[in-house]
Amino acid sequence: MGIFVQSARIAAVAALALTINTGADAADITGAGATFPFPIYAKCGRL
């Protein structure tokens, strides 16, 4: 019974730790699209 209680406490602490919001927000992403075709787009724009 002691091992079960200890396991239950560890599980409860782990669940609580996973649900706490740390306040970290996602960064604002202002750009859109891929960067790898830029040279192709730039070359076509000069034609």
C-alpha cells in the first residue's frame, strides 16, 4: 500500500506540474512563406 500511495503522489505532482501555465507565450511570427525559393523569385522579377 505504501508504494501505491507514493506512486499516486508522484503522479499527482506530475499532473499538476504539467497543467501549470508558466506564462510563456508564442512568439509573434510576422513573415510568411518559404525562404528557399527567394533566389528564383528574385531572378524572375528582374526579367
